Amino acid sequence: MCKCYLNMKLVILFLLIISVSWCKKGFGPGEQEWDYAEVRKGAHMFWWLYYTTAHVENPESKPLLIWLQGGPGVSSTGIGNFEEFGPLDSNLNRRNHTWVKDYNVIFIDNPVGTGFSYVDSTSLLTTNNAQIARDLVECLRSFYKKLPQFENTPLYITSESYGGKMNIEFALLLNKEIKEGKIKSNLKGVTLIDSWISPINSVLTWAPFLLVTGMIDIDGYEKIDKEARKCQDLVESGRYSEATNQWGQTETETTSVTQNIDFYNILTKVKYQTRYKSNFVDGLESRQDSDSLNSIMNNEVKQALNLPSNVYWSESNKQVFSNLSEDFMKPVIHIVEEVLNTTSIKVQVVSGQLDLIVDTPGTYKWVMGMYFKNKRHWVKAQRKPLLVNRYIEGFVKKYGTFEFYWVSRSGHMVPADNPYAMAKILENLTTE
């Protein structure tokens, strides 16, 4: 009896060990996994998975969400994670509105050279969106090889700013590889938050948007519009690298005319400045690097995850952006159309109403100019309030696999600015 009892205890202990062996402790609360994927020889992409904290027997029974930050060159593992919706905020306090409560979330530092991702030679940095998409597919392939239990889990690619431009081409390529049997994945949908899908539509609507919101007068309108038209001419003549430079000049003129408006939320309280300088080399989501976040990422996080000592994390990589300057102002509307017309992938376009850099008028303009098979039905669909606990957090118009969201009280960083609306949008995304 004693021997049988002892054997039973050993069996139970063994089963308990197996039951928790699927994950490990990283930095902060919850179980995590992370690794590098060599997406090309010498090009190393870093991913960091947070297993859901939902009360489920198997985490893979809950949806898997990928997060792609913008820039290009801004870090997902730092900004999206600590400043928007990860389990800890940038002060290392637990966040109430973390996505991890309901979903498994992978933060990917993309393109290579961003955040903890690195290259052995700068010649390996990407120069166009197609290369980025291929690298992301390879990263996901490596992820599934390490954690095959997620191959059948519904996958959703979520993104912000320039991340949306990368997201949509990644989704199209991934769908193609799934159909061809080259990768096993259960891709279901994408979310494009304040995304750089049609750059010139955003730039051309800065002046009218600021005028109607009372941020400038007609004199300011004419100054900003003049610079925006120069950018338009360069785009239409195919001089994309010059158009990127002119985008930066238009941004500088806008900052000057508005006396330092916050491009990510026009209602943010800002300090008056008298001298202005273009910061376009930092990309769409450029901000002054946070010393505290830099310290956390390069010390506590790096140590907890046992990352290479020669890898230095920074909020944004200027060289990553510079290498993509030829691609930066190119539109990818045609790829959104192709996804809607040739696949069953759900597409959500999300716009924060207070965002300037990728403003709602510009986003709505390219959407209305887009052709997709259910557009006529989508246009006729009723625009409904996005209700959370009977409060209006925005509005939505949807039909078939396409959804457009106007998010109230939110700028560029929708997950941080209005987490209630974002939670509802994700619920709609992951509901069959």
C-alpha cells in the first residue's frame, strides 16, 4: 500500500511538472516565452510572448495576437508593451487594461534592427515592405517550431501607425504560404490602428483637419497646405525618397504654425516653443527616448530574459527608418484591397479621432476610395455607436469582413488612450 501510494504521488508530481513546462517566468507577472528567430542569415528578430492570464486549462485555447509597432524602427517590446497595453506600465505598475487578461500576445521587434532585434551587418536592414513581410513570416515560422501547440490557435495581427503598413503585406503573404502548405497557421484577422496605408492622404488632410478643429487660422492653413502639395507632387512623380524628406518639412511647418502641437493627440497640453526642427528621421512614432524605459529595457528586462550583452535596446532606430525612406511614402491601399477581395481575413481599420499624424479625414478618404467586393454594402451599412457599459466610446460601420472604427477621446495610441473602446474592438475581431 505504501509503495503504491508513493508511486501515485510521484505520478501526480510528474504530471504537475509537465503541466507547467509549457512556459517560463520572464519579466513581470505571468508566464512568458521569448526567443530570437534568424529570419535571414545574420538577421535576428526578437519576439516576446505573454501567455494569457485568463482562467483556462490550455493557453492555446485563447486567441493569439501579434503586435507590430510603427516608426518604422520603434520597438514593440518596449512601447506597445510598457506604454500601451502590456501587463506592466512604464512605471512597472500592474495595468488594469492589459490585453494579456484575455489573449496570448506576441510583441515582435520589427523590422530587424529595431528594439532587441539586430543584424550582423547594416547591409541586412530591410529597404522595402515586401522584405519586411518575408522576415515576419520567417519569424512566425520559427515561433511555431518552438511552440507548435499554437499552430491551430486563431491568429490575429494587430498593429499601429507604420506597423499597419507592415501588417497588411505580412498578412497577405502569410495567407499565401498557408494556402500553399508552406506554413501551418490559423490566420483570422488584422487590426490596422491609425495606420500609414495611404501616406499622402494623411499629409493632405493635416491643414483642413487643423482648421476645422480651431488649431490654426486660414493663414496657417495655407502655409501647411503649401508644403503638403509639394509632397503630393513628389509622390505623384514617383520621387518617393524626396517625398519622405518633404513629409518631414511639412511636419516641421505644421509644428511651427501650431506652436508645437502634439501630432499624436491634438488635445495634449504642450509647451510653447519658438524654434522648430524636423524630426522625421525618427519615423511616425518618434518621441524623445525615455531614460527610465531605456534603463528598464537595457538592465532589468535584458537581465531577466538573459539577452545578449552586445544588444542595446532603444525606443527607435533612425537607421532602420532611413533605410526605408524610399518606401515610406508609398501607399499600400492595393494590398488592403487584395486581402479583402481574395481572402476571408477580417480587416479592421481603427482611427483615433484626435490623432493628427494619421488623421481620421485622411484615413476615411482612402477607405472611401478603395475598391473591394462588398464596398457597396459596407457604404450602405448603418454607422452604429460603439457601446461599452452604455457609454459611447466611438462608432463603427461594418459589413462582411471589413470594419471601420472611429474611436472617441483617443489619439494615435488607441490602446492606451481608450482601452474600453479597444477591448470592444478586439472582442469584435476575435468573435467568429
